Amino acid sequence: MPELPEVEAARRAIADNCLGKKIKRVLIADDNKVIDGISPSDFQKSVLGKTIVSARRKGKNLWLELDSPPFPSFQFGMAGAIYIKGVAVTKYKRSAVKDSEEWPSKYSKFFVELDDGLELSFTDKRRFAKVRLLENPVSVRPISELGPDALLEPMTVDEFAKSLAKKKITIKPLLLDQGFISGIGNWIADEVLYQARIHPLQTASSLSKEQCEALHTSIKEVIEKAVEVDAESSQFPSNWIFHAREEKPGKAFVDGKKIDFITAGGRTTAYVPELQKLSGKDAEKAAKAKPAKRGGAKSKQDDEEEELEKEDDSAKPKNQKPKGRGKKPALKRKTKDSEDEDDDADGEEDESDAEEKVVKPRGRGTKAAIKKKPEEKAGNKKQKGRRS
């Protein structure tokens, strides 16, 4: 799942390999769900022959600064990824395109060949990313509405504590609010709260000065470490809760301590009850009505929740709600996909195709029709039996 460290790794790969080079060939996918607000042909004409001057990032958004505007901008969504042919760029769980697959990938949404022969592609297997062509990316949504970047524009401890003191919501969803701090997603939020020993359902304004300082420190340390290793999760410290987030409830442990899974802000949340305890009024409320565990559905529902977060981050118009309804049938398909997605790219391809069918012909209606036919036949046979 691309969060700040993954997008920063992609930005650095572009900065190290593509700057000062001219775009001599462009292929833009005919996919208006991902390519936002411009036709493929107009997109191609606007960037062909331009030189890449720099690669920039804010939060989970990246854009290429060319020698003249407009500039290609990428919102990574659930599975957006940058690939540079012949260059190792971090591959994260839900995005990886196998090296044996065709190039450019059939999932490619933006492909350019540079004047030295180097080829760059932005792929999206799940079609929740957005690729835009913007005159000034920082002046328009979604980037214009982002809070300070967690890596590049960190608040001071005092600013952070004062800001938290004004927030009457629980801390986990606040950290996920890209208007508060940009770049923190689900896994980083769980990690920093664990490292700071703060319960994800603790109200932000109730945090003590010491807790604010601990959280400020953990945000800095977790993000800097993840960026230092180019978001390569195998190099994350072994005592991070990250490594056990995909384990099943009852089998997830960190440093020998049990991890529980709850829902916080609509998101599957991993925490250690022994170390992350509610206090004050929050503890009193929890004693009366404890949050329900998510059970074995944790990792399978993460996909849907990641989609919702990314859509919340984006500057989409008012068609957001219908899309949310369309996702519900896809939850059933995620069960197999969650188990197989590391090893079976074809499995993800099938699911991606299925998601397109849900959006276009309204898959629920199709399913209902399929179910009715065998029932009607069965009913007819029974009636004949009674008559005879």
C-alpha cells in the first residue's frame, strides 16, 4: 500500500535516473477512471518533447516538473506504482508487476521513453489511482488541500501539541486525515501509535504533553527509517508492529506481546492492548462498550478500506458516494486475492477485471439473475412432481 515512504522511493528513483532527459515517446492509457480530465491524445501532445526537470512529492502525491507546464501528476491510490526499466524501484504488496510480464505492462497508465532510451511507466492494477495533467499541481486539489508533509514540513513539538489539543476526535483517524498531516496512511498510523504507546481510540485532545512528545518523535523516526531504506519493508526494524499486521487474530505478536485488531475511523487497526491503554473518559466509555474485533476479516477488508481512504484523499467531484456502493460486492472477491496477491499476479488481474464489471454493468443485478434461474428450475420440478 503506497504511503509517504513508497511514494518518496519512487520520486528518488526518478530524480536519480530521469532528470535532464527529453521525452521522445508517450503512451497514455484510454482509461478515464484513472486518466482524469484529459484525453489520452491531448495528454500525449502536451508532454511529448518536454524535458524532465525535477520530480516532486507532497504526501502521497508525486508530479514531474517539466521544462514548461503542464505537468503530469500522480495520486497513487491503492496500487499505483512507478517502474523504470532496468532500475530497481520498491515493489509493495498490492502493486507488484512481475518481471516476466509484458513491457510496458498492460496495467500501465502513463508510459514515456526518454531520449537516452530509458523507459518509465506508472502502473495501476486496481484503477483507484489518478493521473492528471496540471498547470500548477500545488495550487489545485488534492495537493492544495493537504496538510504539512510529514517528512518535509514537520511541525515542531509545540505546534503539534497545540494542534492536537484542539481536536476532539480519536487519534487514529486524525493521523489518517491528509488535511492534518499528509503522507501518513494505515500502516504508518498503527506503527507510530504503537511506538508511542498510545491507544488508537484515545481522543487527540486528551493526550498528555508527554504523549504528544512521544507521538511526535515516533512519527519522525518511523518515517525517516522507512525512507532511509527506500520503503523496503524487509529492512524495517524487527520490533515494528508492521511485520505482524497481516497475521490472523490470535496469532499476531510483536516482541512476545499479543496484537489485537479493532476498527478505528473505519479502518482495520492493529495495536497491543498490554502497552496501548485508554485513559480518562475514553477508558470509561470503552468499559461500557468495547470495540468489536474484526476477526479473520482484517487483511481481507483492508483492501476496501484502503480504497475508501484514497478516495477521501482525492479531489473527486460529487460522484464519490455511488462509487462507494459499487465497492461492496468486491469485498467477497478480496478473500482469495488477499491470500494470493503476493504470488499470483494473474489472480489480481482477474479481480481487477471483476471490479471493472461491477462499475459498468452493476454486478449485483447480474448475480441476482444467475441465482434465480436454478431456483426457478428447481421449483418447476417440484410442482410437476406433485401433479403426477
